[in-house]
Amino acid sequence: MATCLLIIRISKKAAQVWADESNDIMTLRAAAILVVLFLTPGILNATTFEKGDRIHITNIHKIYDDFYGFGQNVTIDGFVGGDLVCGGYEVSTSGKIGGSINVFANTYRHAGETKQSLRVFAETGWINGYVGRSLLVMASEVYIEQSADITDDAHLFGGSVTVDGHIGRNLTVHGGRIYISGVIDGDVHLEGDKITISAPAAIRGNLTYESDKEATINLTGVSILGETEWVLPDDKDSDDESSGSPAIIVPISQMLAAFLFGIIMIYMFRRYALVSFQQIRTEFAKSFAVGILTLLVMTFSILILTVPVVGVIVGLILSSGSTAFFGSIILIVSILLTPITSFHSITGGILMYSGGIMAAILVGSLLLTKFGAGKKPLAKLNLFLGLLIMTVLCAIPYLGFLFFLVAMLSGAGAIVLGVRNCRAEAMTQSMPSDLPPPVPPVSNLPDN
């Protein structure tokens, strides 16, 4: 647990350095995995944690620690002295935040002020407040309204992006439809299908845009002090093509898919999941050993699966002429073996995938227990937070793969042991007693 917390602290420092000092888009995209998904705030001893359907920090509240809020509706109107981490369907911040803001929501509105950075991952995001440092938004629709004031760089990713406010340094936008009418003090780099720049837009640096179509720039009322360059998508370097937005979208999509799969599995097999969780938490080494054996069995089944596949091909070749009898025998045996070996291979794959989810539940539970909030081991919050942490850790070269392998094997082994224990307990309870009914003592027998 101490190692996990140390990695999160290091991740925070690295993300801040990358976001503040580097203009390279690859670095920002790599850092986005860390900064968007709740992990940038430092894990400090002074932390306030709250969850519920509706969380409201009113304007008379003052929280001098880091604040973690998770609920259906989260509203922050008061003062938070440290970092703010929010997750919910609707989140709004109109108060004063002394640290950074990190949000994961369906709908997010920022009308307050933060002295540090603002990082948002949402379906729709409205920004019309003050941001003391950098801004990062990933959403289907992004609105930087006219009253918004971003002191540092802004990096926006979305299907539709509108920038009407003030950006203190450079602006980078990746989107489908891009509308610019704000004031940008630095350079502007745009990538989109439709780009429109209209009055009263003012760009004090260079404008570089990449699109199949020429941008619509209203010459009346738009001022661009630097040079304007139009780059066609075919002119991109291969390195730029390989570093597109899917580098971020893919791991996020995988995480959300695992989250939904985990919820379904817990709902359908809750008893097995609870016993498996207890197994991985109390007997981690034993679970890891069983996971290695499970991996070996799955690998062996995959290798054996090639035999009936080849046998089917050979049987079809020999099923005519004088070798028809032998070809038919080979074909029958191969067809019978195919579903058997396929079942073991598919089952092993599901076990390995589910094992990673089980390990994520353990990671989330251990972290929330640190804050006194992880009392329900199979809670959705434990699963979600654990998947976030594992997504970040698995992105570390080499070490990330080793971490994922250990987590997957230990989780798979815990599931195997959990299923075995549940079945053994069920058999014990349903087994009838073989002992005959007790014989009454001789003294109580009736006289003849």
C-alpha cells in the first residue's frame, strides 16, 4: 500500500512538470492519463472524503484540506484549500479552490476560481471561471465561455469545441467542429474537420491548423499577429499519426468496459465474488500461485486447440478416395475435441480478464480504507477507483506490464479458489447425514 501511494505522489509531480513546462503534444497526452482520472492530488494525511447521492459544499463552508466528493450531484460553492477531486453525473464548481480541480462527470460547469490547474473528463464541459494555471478538458462538447480566464496553456479535446474566453498562453484543440472567437495570448494549434475563427478573436502568436478544408476566418474583426499555416492531414509525419487521440481513448474505453463487466459479474455472482475478494486479500501468495497454474492450463489448452484444427483440415483432405474411412475418423475426433479445448481456452481467458478486475477491487478497497470509506469490499467506487489506478500504473513501460501480470494472475487464482470454496461449502450443506436415527434407551422401551 505504501508503494502504491508513493507511485501516485510521483505521478502527480510528473504530470505537473509535463503540463507546465512542455509544449510537446505527446507528453501532454501521456500525462492526461494521470491528471484526468482523479490521481493527480497528493495523498496527504489531511483529506476530507464525502460520498452520497447529493453533495453540496455551501458558500459558508471552508475546507482547508484536499476534498474528495463522489455522488450523483456534486456542487462546490464554498472554499477548498487543497486539491478538489469530484466524480458524479452533474458536477459544478463556483467556489474558491486553492489547489487543482480534477473532475469526472457527465456534465460539468466551472464558474468559480482555482489557483492551480483544472482537468476535466466529461460528456459536456462549460468553463466560464478563473483557472490559475493550465486547463485540460476531454469531452464531447467543450465550451470556454466569454467570461473564462485561463492563465496558462489550454488543451481541449472534443467533438465540438467553442473558445470564446481568454487563454493566457498557448491553445491546442483537437476536435471535429472548432469555433474560436476569444483572445489567445500565445500560439494556436488546431486539428479538426470544420474550423471557424470569427470576431472578436485575437491571436497574438502563430496560428497552425490541420484540416481537410480551409478554415473560415472572418477578416473583419479578427486579428492574428503571427503567421498562419494550413497543414493538410496527409502532410503529417508518421510519428504524429501514431500519437493521435486514440492513445488516450483506448485505455479509457478499456477501463470503462472493465468497469461495466465487473458490475455485471458482481451482480450475477456476488457470493463467489465476495469469497474471491476475501481470498485475494488474506492469501495473496496462494492466489498468485493458483493463478500461475491457471495460466499454464490455459496455455496448454490453446496449444492443444491447434491439434483438432489441423485434424479437421487433414480429415477434409483425406475424406475422399481410398482414404475416406481414415479421413472420416480423423474428422470426427477433431470435431469432438474442438469444443472441449475451445471451452478451456475461453474459460481461461475470462478468468484472466476477471482476475484483473478482482485485483482492481482490492486496490480500490485498500486505498479507500485508508480514508475510512472502503467498508463495502464490492462497492462500485472500489472497483472504479481501482481500475483508474491500474490504468495509470499499467501505462508505465515494462514495470506496468509486470504489475498487470501479477494483478491478473493473483486475481484469477483468487477466483478459482473462491469458486472451489463456495462449491465445497454448498456440497457440505446439502450432503445428507449417513447416521441412523438414535435408538431409544432400553429403559424407555415399552413392556411386552
